[in-house]
Amino acid sequence: MIRKVGVIGAGVMGAGIAAQVANAGVPVVLLDIIPGGAAKAVERMLRADPAPFMGRAPARLVTTGDIGTDLALLADCDWICEAIIERPDAKRALYAKLEAVRKPGSVVSSNTSTIPLAALTEGLGDGFAADFMVTHFFNPPRYMRLLEVVQGPRTRAEAVAMVSAFGDQRMGKTVVRCKDTPGFIANRIGGMWMQSAINNAFEFGLTVEEADAVNGRPMGIPKTGVFGLMDLVGIDLGPHVAASMKATLPAEDPYVLGLREHAVITRMIAEGRIGRKGKGGFYMRVKGQKLAMELGSGEYRPSAKPTLESLALRNLRELAEHPDRAGRYAKAVLLDMMSYAASLVPEIADTVADVDAAMRLGYAWKYGPFELIDRVGAPWLAQALRAAGRPVPALLEQVGDRGFYRVQDGVLEFFGTDGAYHPVPRAEGVVLLADIKRRSQPITKNASASLWDVGDGVACLEFHSKMNALDPDILALIGKAVAMGKKGAFKALVIHNEGEQFSVGANIGLALFAANIAAWGEIEGMIEGGQKAMRALREAPFPVVGAPSGMALGGGCEVLLHCDAVEAHAETYVGLVEVGVGLIPGWGGCTTMLRRWSEAPRMPKGPMPAVAKAFEMISTAQVAKSAAEAKEMLFFRPTDGVVMNRDRLLAAAKARALAMVENYAPPARGTLRLPGATGRAALSMAVQAQVAMGRATPHDVVVCEHLATTLTGGDTDFIVETTEDQVLKLERQGFMALLKTKGTLARVEHMLETGRPLRN
Amino acid sequence: MPTYKAPLRDMRFVLNEIADPARLRGLPGFEEMTGDLIDPVLEEAARICEEILTPLNRSGDEEGCTIENGVVRTPKGFKAAYDAYSEGGWGGLSSDPEDGGQGLPQTIGMVVQEMVCSANLAFGMYPGLTHGAYAAIKKHGSDEQKALYLPKMVNGEWSGTMCLTEPQCGTDLGLIRTKAVPADDGSYRITGNKIFISAGEHDLAANIIHLVLAKLPDAPPGTRGISLFVVPKFLPTNEGKPGQRNGVVCTALEHKMGIKASATCAMSFDDAKGWLVGKPHQGLRAMFTMMNAARLGVGVQGLGLAEVSYQNAVAYARDRLQGRGIDGVKAKDKPADPILVHPDVRRMLLTMRAQAEGCRALCAITATELDVATRHPDPQVKQDADDFVQLMTPIIKAMFTDFGWDATATGMQVFGGHGYIRDHGMEQFVRDARIAQLYEGTNGIQALDLVGRKLGAHAGRYLRSFFHPVLAYIEQHEENEAMADFILPLSKAFGRLQQATAEVARRGMGDPFEAGAAATEYLRLFGLTALAWMWARMAEAALQHPEDTTGFYKAKLATARFYMQRMLPQTSALVACIMAGGETLKQFEDAAF
């Protein structure tokens, strides 16, 4: 059991790892070689965006110190993770010192990305080797979900199990077991891919935009592609990686054989053009204009969207077979990367599933290399390799015309090195909706949502519209699900999906179109329908548990506000952001925030504090940047749960829902004490003050007026009780009135077209 | 011989009581646009059209254009008419005074255009094309190009063309093959063949300025690789006079169904010298500037022909005595009643009238928005106006020209067998009207433009420019008892249009084929609803004149009632077609056609 953690080295990785341990609520000691360096790192992280900490509370769990004087702080740590300079001698010297302070049974690991484990334990004795392993995190540690774990021949199995369990359940990572080979899995294959993508871009005379377009959406790689990624991670990193790979890999390894020095890139590094952290890179922005570098000359020119015909193709194989330069390039890169990956199992990992998981989680690829091979077809790849006179890896020969994956009896299976298919393993306690969907049919579904039986009498409502935007179909399915639950089809409901975002809110494109054709009745219907659906969730005679991950904004947030409980992935971003598009929350968001803040124990009494708090949050579209922050902001209740590992979310939500089933009674409709006109006047004055300071735009004022009217209860008075129904009606009226203004229509249009709010 | 009398009374009504003259006068440069200034312009335009252009219409059709050794001759009298037209400044009526134009609003320009189209459509092609080329150079040309070409194009000394179409490339301009190679002196050498070039070669002007779409050697594929060039027939000398003959020749005249006096040329460019207009590869955008204006102009052609067909049909129906009224004898002193008394003849005449007058009103308000979009100082107002023009352009082009074809055929129908005889001139209107449904993008393409480009653009923002004012209009008048006959049907049609719009957008998002399958019916539904709005507004205006003794306003109200009761109900059938979806179109086996 790990109750306290030590991290040595407060660089980007060490500090980030320490922050994530703290995010899990576990005390952590952070030491650095530079006196005061660790404390500075914590300070820096509190200002950084994206933030390594999930709030201010975790930062208080970090104890900082210096390696030189404070090693004793590590005495009661169960796990000590080393993340210092990548030099074996320095690391070994540190380990030797650790032996004097660490407690028996504690585990030491290195976050090395380049040094073999064997080299790190040299001369340190069996006792240390038994407690030592490699734990390789990815940058940034809070957000990248991969943890590569390497054990040596002498490492204790319990040590591996303990750290793996901590990494999985507390730090939220997916643990992938690797062999002790250079670069482990992700950097070995990712490095090869980058090398091939760069070399071939020179070889085929592609522009950087063309190369990035190939190494982007068609391959399921983030749109930074390869050159954009180099700019992001730092172009100066390249030679270091190359040197380390050359030093540790055999000379005949394709990675080593493919090492090239490009004069243009060498010059970039020499001139400090090393990417975003330097003076620009392959791309740069000058006075708002995006420039791109010509690979041939090293000169910059305005960046242009590539126009090659092959780049319009959506099918990867068609792209790789297209005769234009991007097509030929795509084929060359795919052949290099895929054949390399296929040649490395089982050398670097036991299974193809492990390799794919590492690439998905460590490089944010949508598909791992073997999943990509399945997309183009293993026989196509083998044939293309033969045609190019290149060797066909044994595993590829072995799989023949089958796929590396198949679904058998509803179970996803991978192709093993033994020639048989095996179920893709899931860690104990992990329940994935994707697995349930493979083996069952939905209870009911429509174009935007489905209802699944997730066992033990619990149903799961899944959104699957684009960005999980809430539309009439989703509202309809919520209504239908509640009706089925009332009839006893299930005893508890979980609202969960495995999309990138839980839900980005109501489909404002539909609303805008309807507004443009003056279909006001239809829009009123959508607002009322939404309120009804939310109310149905809240008043259903069975527990409803929300299980979000990613963004839950606007209407997506309102869905969660109407759940009986929430089990949220730690990485959940929540807010009522309607004012960004010139609207106010219309599906009970205003009403619920009023209720929550007025019931909050620490709030001062009287009608105004809760109203003012809700007004402040909604009028400035405050977004909680983690589940922990969402609790502080009362988007979630203090009793709601936070789950660090996304893969464990559904199981946790299901357990929570089942625990609530017995004697469940839905919450009663309440009343509120709202200040009415006097409160509205106070809020108006606050808005005017913002205008005077230049912080509020003319249309902000219009939006705030409607928000203030709604939150203060309209024509009410604090001596009378205002019903929730009255506030809901005000929400509808405010929403409709705003949607009829030009300012709001312009904001919605701008958001749809640019993804950014319009400040009109 | 057909006759033509410009409908000045109705034109004034539309300009003064339906379009917003105050809005027009609020635009910079248009402060003086009052009736005092506009009336003489309209009267003089009417005179030219009635006295000079109308008489040449039949003869021009009979004689046609001829070609000999690459030299094209227009029919007798055309040159003199062209000179008179140019000297009167009609070619530059709405052109910038800076270029020698009259600087009048396009709202007025469109009305004059209608007269020209009624009088002699083929003649109108020559100045019409020049104006399109003028607009493109004005917007996208360099200062030098503007100074060299614009004044002479405005005064008619030189004329212009738009060279887009090639044998393999009509709607799909990405297929263009004409090449442009840069020369050392900054000019380009253009080589390729163009067809269907209106006014490509003729004897009316001293020089012809071709605007040519061609591809540069480094052009990206498709429509993103098209550039626009100006290629004069005679290379201008340093003094700006026509100089050396350029490598562009007319190789043939097309043999057409109608507009025979308009020279429709096959053009060959052989290493012709030309200059880039605007930026490389941005030619299509430049062309679209012209095309939007040109599409409105083609819509006006349909309107003009509907009007002249109506006038002649009415005259014939009054004169022609056949049979007796089925509800009793009407002209006891005559051997038979005029056919005007027959219900079906009355139906035909009222239909034509409702089409022409409705379109005239819609054209006027759209042209006013075009003026606002061109001149208003506030970018927001400009954009709102442009949204409306963008939305209405395909509707005006397609529905007006469909009506032009309907109304000329109906006019011929009123004549019975005599309509089929060339001497009466009614069949010429039919033949002339047909082209307007085809060129500047067939009406099918207009419908696709509406559902594909205009409907979804900016999440439906263009639609707002129509739906919001129409709903406001309905709400403003729905309590008014006197307006009930007009507001109720308008409101119903409006609801149908809302429903169909939402449905077409919804289905189109899932399957573009569905949007395409609904497009033509949807465009007509939209157009009929827009005309219902016009007829309601015209009725509203007519109701302000209960004391009127001329019969003008009474007839207006009667036509409005006819439109609401006898034409607008077509919208229900259209909605039914749209709602039925495109399945029957999609499923039919290709081989079975």
C-alpha cells in the first residue's frame, strides 16, 4: 500500500509526477538538486496552463526539499520515483544514497526514457534490484494516460504490483508492461515514425503542411502531425534521442540505419529555432500570420493549406496507393512504421495489444500500429513490403490474411505470438462501455443516444451525437429511459459515455438555424422539452448517477446537475458557459445553482449571497478545470465521487447507483427565497461597474440583465417563497428573449464558425 | 407585330410605394434620388425602348447575325440603335460617375433593364455583357486597368464579354483547359477555345474586351486554380486607342433557338496577349462578382418577357372575337364576344399579370438591398443587405425565368393557332425566353445553389434576412381585418416554407442527395412565398388609396386576391413533394432510364 511518495528531480517530468500524486490526494516529497528548485517548481506549476495541479488543495500535499540536505524526508515514503538527469552514473550514485534512508519494503523506480534498467541496477546489489523498476510517464504527466512499467529479472513481483496498482487506481494511468529494451514501447515506435516521417518528407519533396496532413487525420494522429509535434516538444530533443538510440540499439536496427542529419534542421537548432519554446520552428507566427518553413531552403513563407488530391481521401489505403507525392510519401512512412512495429513483438512487448495501447495513450494516436495495419489490411502491407523488396516481419507473415484483432462472441481479441487469438485483457475492476456494446444490443436507441444494460439491473444512457451535443433525440431518449425505468426495466441509471467529451452542451447549430427561420415555437419546444427531460431525471423513482469525463458544458453540465449523484473522472471540465453564446442556462442550470448555493453550509444567510454567487459564476462562464474544482464550485456536491482512472469510471458509477437503490426516494421540488427587483438592481450596478472598467461589452449587459432577472426571481420578493417552476419559467423567457437579439445570434454564429466567443 | 408600352405606372408604384425610396436616398451619393430626377430617366428609357428597340426585335430575329471570315455582322439597324443607346448614356446608367457613368442606383438600373428586355432581349445582351465585365474590372482590376478600360466600356465605345464556357466545361469550371503562360513583360499569353460567348464578336463597338478564365502553369487542380484575364480584341495603344489585332478570333456563330440577333460565338484564343485581373488562382471569386449581378439580370429578362407577352396577349384578347361568353352574351353589337370574356383566357391573363407584377416588386426590393449592400457605410447593415441579395439571387434567376417561359407560352396560348405564326411575334418571345432558364447556371443549378450554399451558410444566417422581416410583417398586420385576405394565405405559406426549410436542412445534413432532390420544388416554394409577401405589401399599399379613380389600385387589389387564391395554393403541393423525399429518384435503376 502506498501512503506517501517521494519524487526526486523537479524538472518538468518529476514535478509533474509529484503533482499528479498530490492530485490523487497522496502526500508527496519533491526534491531537487538545485537548492530551492523544488519549491520553485511547485510555484511554477501553480501558474502553468494547462495546470499540472487539479486545484490549490493538492499543492498543499507537496513537501519540497533539496537532494543535498533533505533525503531524510524520503524515509517514510513507500515509493520513491527518480526523475533526475538521464545519466546512469548520476542515477546510480543517487540510488546508493537512497539505500541509506529508504524504509524496508519501499520501492524505487526511475522515470528514465532512454536508459536500460539493467544499466541502472549495476553494482547495487540484489536487495536494491528487488525493489527497483522503471516507471516511465509521458509529458505532461497529469494528462497523458500511459505509464510504461519495466521490471528487471530480480524485481519483486509485489513491488511491481504495488506500484502498478497505484499508477492505475490513484494516478489514473493505464499501465503497460514493457520489456527492458531501448525506448521501451512508445518512444521506440514513435521515434521511428518521426524519423521516417521527417526523412521521407525531405526525400519526396513534401512541404511541412503536406507531411503534417498525411501524418494527421488519415493516420489518426493528432493534427500537429510530425513537424507540428517537433515544434511542440522541441526540435533540439531530436539529436539527444538519436544519440541515445544509436548508443543502445544494435547497429543493424532499422532505427539506427535510418538516422540522418538534415543540415536545415541542424541549422535551426544552432540558431535557436527549436520550436514553440524557442524562436519558432517549422512553423511560426509573425504578426498574426502563420508561416511555414520550406524544407529545402530553410526559408519561411506564408503557410498554406495543402491542395494535393490524395489529401482529400479519407481512406488510408487509398491515400497510400495514390500516385501523387503525398500518396507515395504516406506509403513510405506507413511501411516503415508498421513493419518496424510488427518486427518488435515480442521483443519489446508481449502483445500487439500492449503496443497499440502504448501508442494510443502515449502519443494520442487514435489507432495503434496494429490497428492501423488492420485498417489497410495485413495482406496489403505484406504485399507492399514484398513489392518494395523489403523483409516481411514474421508476425505479419503469421497473421496472413486475418486481422490483428477480431471480435469473437462479442469479445475483442488480439492475435498472439502463439498464433492464436486471446481476449484483450482488462485490468481487474475495469468495466468499459465499449466492451459491453460489443457483446450486447442496446435496450433502445436513436440517432444520438442509446440505452445499454450494464448488468445488475443498472442501465447506462450513452450520448453519441457529434461532440455529444444535446439535441432533440437525446432529450427524447432521456424521456424514454425514465419511462422504462418507471416500469421497472432497470433499478438505477448511469449517464456515461466514452467520447472525448461528456457533452459540449446543447446543439446550438440547430437552435441558430431554427432562430434564423423564426421557428420560435420549435425553439420554445426545445427549451421546455429540455426542462422536462432534466426534471424527469431528477424526479425519477430510481437513482440516476452521472459519470462524466472531459467537457461537461452548458446543457451537458445541466444534465449532471439533475443527477442524484456524480462519479466524475478527475479530468472533467464543467461549467455553465451559455453567456459565451449570448444565452443563459435554460434547462434548470440557473435554478439548480441557486438551490445549491443557498443550501451551502458556509454561505452567509439572506437572499443575496447565493444569487450573487450564481450570477458571478454564470455571467463570467466560469469553468471548473477538474472534478475537484467542480466540487468547490458546487457543480458537483461534496459527496460526489472522483475517479482518477477513466477506465474505472463506469464501474464506480454503477456501484454508486446500486448503493443508492435501497429505500430510494427522489428529491422533492423545493422553493427558493429570491430578492426580486432590489436584487436585480444590485446586480445591474455590479454589471455597470464592469462596463466602466471595460470588462463588459454592450451585449454582455443585455445578457446579464436577463440573467439577473432570472436569478433574482423576476417580480418576486424575498419575503415570499418562489417556486422552482417560477424560476424555470424565467429561464425560458430569458433564453427566448435573448435568442431574438441580433447580438446573441451573432455570438452563436461566431462560436459555430470559429469555436471562439464573440465579444460584442 | 407585337407592341410594347413600358409599364411606367406600375414601375413608379413599385419604386415609390413598395421598395423603400427613403432607404435608397439615405445612401451616400443617392441623396437626390427623388421622383423629379428619376421620372424623366424612366420616361426617356421608355421612349428609346418603345421607339428604337421594339421595332428592331422582329427584324433582328428574322435576319440574325452573320459571320464571314471571322467578321460578325449584327442585323440591320442594330449599330444605329447601339449608338443611340450609348450616346444616351444608358450603358453606364448605374456605373460610377468616376468612370463616366450616371451613378444611378441599381434599383433604377434594373427597371430600365426590364424595359430593354421587354423591347429587344437580343439587343440587351450587348450592353448587358459589357456591364458585367465592367463590374468585374471595377472590383478586381488594377488602377491602370480601370483607367484604361472602364470609361470606354461605360460610354459604349468598347464592349465586354465573359469567357467561361469551354466545350468540356460548363457548370463545372474546374475542368477549364485554357492556359495562360506568363510573358517577360508582365502580361500573359492565353491559348484555348471558348464557346457560347455572347457578344464575343460583332460590329457595334470599336473594341471588345474579353474577360477570360484560364489556368496558370502552376495552378492547383479544380476551381481553386482558375485565374481571370483581360484580353482585348485590339491591344490598346499608349493613347488608349485600339491598336494591333490580338490573337483572339470568332471561329463560328452558334445556331440558336432564340435571341438570334445576339452574336453567340465560338472563340479561339491563340497566344493572345492578356493581363491578370486580381490575384492568381482567384479568378472564380472575381467571376462570381459578375455572376451574382448577372443572375439577377437574367431574372429580369424573364420578367421583361413576361410583361411584353402579357401586354400583347391582353390586346389580342380584347380584339379577337370568338364565341359567346359561357354565362351570357357580352358584346351584343358584335358578331361574337372578345375572347377576353372567357374564364380560361382571364385565368391566363391574370396569371401572367400576377407573375410580372409580383416579380417586379421583388426585383425592386432586392435591387434596393443590392444598393445598400454596395454603398451603406455601416458594415453590419451592409452585411444584412448582402445576405438578402445572396439568398434571393438564385430564386430571382430561376423563378423569374421559369415565369418568363410560362408567361410567353401562355401569351402564345391566348393567341391560339395565330400564336404559332411568326408574324405575330409571340413565338419569338417563347424562343427568346427559353435561354434565360439555361445560361448563367441552369435553373437546376440555381436550386442547388439555394439549398447547398445559401441555406446552410453561417448556420442559416442568409435565411434570417427573409424570415424575420416576413414574420414581423405578418405579426404587424394579422389584427388588420382589411388585410386578412392577404395575411392569412401569406402566413400559411410562410409556415409551410419554415417547415420545408427545416426539413430540407435536416435531411440534407444526413444525405446531400435529399437536399438536391428537394431543391427545385423548394426554390419555387420559397419564390411563391416571397411573391405572396410582395402581393400582401402591394395590397396594403393599394388599400391606402380608396379614393383612387384610375382603377390602378383596384386592379392591384384584385390581382393580389387572384394571386393569393389561385396561385399561392401551389405551395401545398410543393411541400407535399418536398416532404415525400428523394427516395424515388435515388432508387430508380440507372439502366432503366
